[in-house]
Amino acid sequence: MTGIVGYGAFIPRNRITAEEIARQWGKDPNAIRRGLLLKEKSVPGLDEDTITISVAAGRSALERAGIDPQRVGALYIGSESHPYAVKPSGTVVIEALGIGPAVHVADFEFACKAGTEAMFVAFGLVESGRVEYAMGIGADTSQGAPNDALEFSASAGGAAYLFGDADVLVDVLETHSFTSDTPDFWRREGEFYPRHGGRFTGEPAYFRHVSSATRAILEKSGYKPSDFRYAVFHMPNGKFPLSVGKQLGFKREQMDVGWVVSTMGNTYSGSSPTGLAAILDVAEPDDLILITSFGSGAGSDSFVLRATDLLPERRERAPTVRSMLDGRRRYLTYGEYAKYREKIIVNH
Amino acid sequence: MRDVAIVATGMTPFGELWHSSLRDLFVEAAREVLDAVDHPLLDSIYVGNMSGGQFVGQEHLGPLMADHLGVAGVPATRVESACASGGAALRAGFFEVASGASDLVLVAGVEKMNDGADVTGVLATAADQEAEVYHGITFPGLYAMIARAHMEKHGTTEGDLATISVKNHRHGALNPKAQFRQEVSLEQVMTSSMVSEPLRLLHCSPVSDGAAAVLLCPLDRAREFTDKPVKIRGGGFATAPMALADRVDPSALDAVSLAAARAYRASGLGPSDIHVAEVHDCFAIAELCVLEALCFAQPGSAAELTRAGETTLGGRLPVNTSGGLKAKGHPVGATGVAQVIEIVEQLRGEAGARQVANAVIGLTQNMGGSGASSVVHIFERV
């Protein structure tokens, strides 16, 4: 059965707290903590971007798979912060990972869903027999405009998933996608920061797509919420995934492990994939896992996964998500953060 | 002038109605009215709307709405007085019927606010651009200053403001068409996010979509359409200085006092005759000021009246049984007409769990801007 043969995640070491951002703008940090359930978020260093995050996550995925990178026949990166508007991120990543040149590479974009989109396509190509191994990556150095609510969540990180047919760590039992023209959040060519439709991003966008995709995959797979040990939903903030999970019939203990947003922030295309990586870091054989992403515009991809006997030993080969979230961190002032995120623009 | 009655009502739920456009909202409410009376030929339509132009880029609402209701040809125009547009539309319809010029007049209010517009900025166009808005203030700030003035003069507290929100949410929880159908505690209100000191989030009415419509006809024809007509006993309309700074006492809403005096005179009734009232609580402080301007309470004593439960369902004079603007929602142009519908339901005995026992006389008070315009109507079960 086609499944995940290797996975890896990467979260930069820099952090900024909700308090520090709130202080800058005269906002109430308690309201952010209470309302959006956000404490701090990761921030990319000056030398970190979607490409470096993808390389780090991809390297861990290859480590866990233990395969020759030359056997990877396709690599896709989903991101809304590809460093170049024209010039692929994926070409740099394959060179760094020792993949190719006999490889199919593409950069994907679908707001926050591009990561699971890359995973979906990689999985499909392996399942069809077209390629032996394929990697799908979701990574972002997310943009949030100064003094926008997004600034409290937009963070950096990502996860990579290598799909194959042999020595599978996690079986992919079912997939489902739900997509419609719902323009809740967008960034035009040349604009620094995304714009969004405020509360329109909630009910008609996030909640409709996440719950529709999840309900459909539950029906297709014949599982009910209580069958799952873990579930992760896209995390634009702390509140939405817990709310939609509750509405769908999932309990907090099923969601806690993947709910990494309160200290990681929203890594956009990397959000639910990184949450999934945190789950794979602890899942036991035969655990059923649900992941549903969400990308504005809008769509959701759902996967029903099941851990195999091989997962526990293989995961030891690379760092866990929690080790990066809870390990060494460097806290930035808003001024440093503004510099790192290139929010200070010299106007010659 | 002829006596005028309301013979049918229609209203959308209020809330974030993402799937309904401005015209959809109007048609839904207006069609409910016409369905109730078997689609008679209308003589005229008034559409209360504050800012279709800025919220969704649509002006010229008279013909648009008549057309989409399927009655193109009928005279139809928009009436605007900021958040008092609905009340002002009712007044226009009332005079058209009372004068004998028309028999069947549809009065509607509609607003589509959740469609991407900068709502606070659009609403601020109802304040004085030169004296107020250019300096950066918007309505939460203006009402915060009214609240500060009221606190300064009368010793009103943040707790008094919170009591208003708690009461209106308690009522709104009983209203199937309300945007917020849940109660809130005093503590939740007092610890909600600060919007503009001393006004917190739960002191402020929400951004809403919705429409409401009523059918007016001469009282002597009312029984053709309904067994339970509600008579418009009288109305009053008044203006006050647009800018807060130009008012003698910023804690007093003079346009409301004046409109109320005119409505009491026109109806031959006084504040003590009112059994139930819907007032314009766009911010919690507004309800206190309005209760005083309507002479339901002496200046500075509306808070006491509220604390004593007199304005809660079951009290002596229930106010905002619909949930008010706070809990029912505030699609600005629709609000004035929605207030009328709540009173009509109360007087007809059709308000369900919100019913005020033996309500015969009811009042509505609708207000534009920071109180620069206000419309008051008094209704009677006949």
C-alpha cells in the first residue's frame, strides 16, 4: 500500500511573543491569548526562507526513509512565500538533497493548502506507479502586515513527506478534496502582505471547507471521529481548529498533539503538515490519524492515515517537532522582528 | 389626515448573511410581507438604507428593489438618515398614506454591511466630516465621549453600561432572528476587549446584514388584510447639531427629546402610557441616554431603572425585548423598521417567549449618527 515512507519538519529558532507584538501596537495581549489562543510564533532568520526550510525538512524525511535520494522521481513544494516569483524553489531543494536531475519538480501555490496539495500529488504519482518515490513539502515564511491580526499568527516552518510503496511508516487509507471559489484571502503580484475579508474568512471559508472535506472523507472511509487517535486541522489561529474539530465531533485529546499553533504560529502551507509531523512523532502502530488542511480561495484536502509498525523506530532518525518548538529558542524584540521580516524598507 | 395601520411585516434573520446580497435581503423581507396579504398592488415603496453606495457600491435602490420584487413601475425611492433611515422611511410612508395620496405603501429597511467594506469608515460618514472625522474619530469614539460626559455629570459607571448589554443579550437569546442568541454575564461584558474607553466590545452593536419590511394602509381598510392591525398613533422627527462639540450637553440627546415630545403630542400619549419600547442601543450608553430623553427616567436615573430590572422582560417597561441593536444585530438601514416589527409583534401578542403581557401601546426610537437625527413612533393595538 502506498504511504508515507519518511517525514521531517523544520521550525526556525527565533520567536516573538504575542505580548511583544501587542505592546508595539497598543493592543491587549490577553485578548490575543484568550481570543486567538496564540502565545508566540516562530520567525525566520535572515538566512532562512521557504527553500532552506524545505531542505531541512526534506533531509529529515530522507533520513527517516533511509533511501537513495536518486530514487525520488518527483518533488513538489507548496508555499505562498516562494522566494522568487519566477524561478522555482524546488530546483534548489533537489540539488541540496541530492535528488535528480531525473526528477519532476514544481512549485505549488494554494494559500495555506499548498503543502497538502503537494502531498496529494506526490502520493498520487507513487500510487499510480509513475514514480517510485515522490516528496511533497509544505513550507512558508508567512506574511502578515504590520498591525494586522495576521501578524500575531504568521510564522515560519514546514514539513516534508516522502511517499513510496515499500517500508511504509504511515498508510494512506483515503483522500478527499473540497474546493470552491471563495475569495476570503489573497495577495496580488507585487504586494508584500496578503489581504483578507475579515470575518468572511471564518464561516463561509475555513469552517465550510474544513468541515465539508472532513465529513466527506469520514463517509468515504467509513470511519467516525471516535475511531481516530489523532486529528489535525489547519491552524490559522488557535481557536478555529479546536472549534471546527469540536463541531465535527472530535475531542480535545485527539487534537492536542497536532495543535502546535499556540507556540509555533501559523506556518501557512506548513501548518497542518507540521501538526501531522508532531503526531507522527508520537503515534503508535495502528493509530488512525486524520489531517484536513485549508487554503484560502478556498479548499481543503483531507487524508485518513494509519501508523505502521515501522514508524516508532524510524522516527528516531530525525528531530521531532516538539524538540524544535520547546528546544533552544531566541526571543526577538519587535524591532529585531521587523528587521528579520524585512518590514523596514529603505526608501532611497 | 387619515389614521394609518401596519397590516403585515417581514424580516430576514439578522447576522453575517454571506449568501445574501443587498437585493436578496430586501426581496426576502418584502416578499414575506406580500405573501401575508396575498400580493395586492402597491401604490408606493420606501427603502430605508444608509449607505448601499459605500457598503456594496449600489445606489438608486428604489427602482432596483421594485424591479427585483417583481413590481417595476411602482413609485419607489430610498430614504436616508444614517442609522435612522428605517425610521425615516416609515415616516415618509406614514405621511403618504395619512395624506390620502396612497393606500398601500411598503416601507422597508435594508443594509448589507458584511461585504468587504471598511465598515467603521463607512459609518463614520454619518458624523461631521469637517468637525469630527477629519480629526480621526469614528463612532465608538464619539459614543465613548458621550459615555464619559454621562459618567462625569451623573456618576454613571462601567457596570451600568454592562447591565444594558446583559439585559439586551438576555432578550436576544429569546429572539429566533437575533444575530446573537446567547446570554452574556456582567463579567464577560466588563472583561471584553476595550474598543474605545470606557466602551468595550460587548457594549457595542455588531456589524450586520438584514432587511425588514412593513405594509402600511389606511386604518379603515386594515381589516381587508389582517385581523390584528396595529395603528400608528403618532410620530416625531427631530435633528440636533451634527457635531458632538456643538451640543450644549453631550450627555443629553436633544434630537431624541424633541422627537419624543413631538410623538407624544401627535399621539396624545405620554411616557407613562408606554407598555413596551424598542430603542436605539447602538452602544450601551445610548440606551441610557435615550431612556432619559424619552422621559422614561429622569436625567441620570436610567441606570437605576435598568439595575432595578424595570426595563427587563417582566419589568414595568420592557425595553428592547428583541435584543436591541446589541443582540438582535444592527444592519443600520434596516434597524428602524425592525424595531417597528418587534413592537407590532408585541402588540399583536405574537412575540412568543419575549411577549410582554397586555401590551397595547408601544414605542420605537431610531437614531442617526451620534444622535443628530432621531425618529420616534408610537403604536397602538386596535
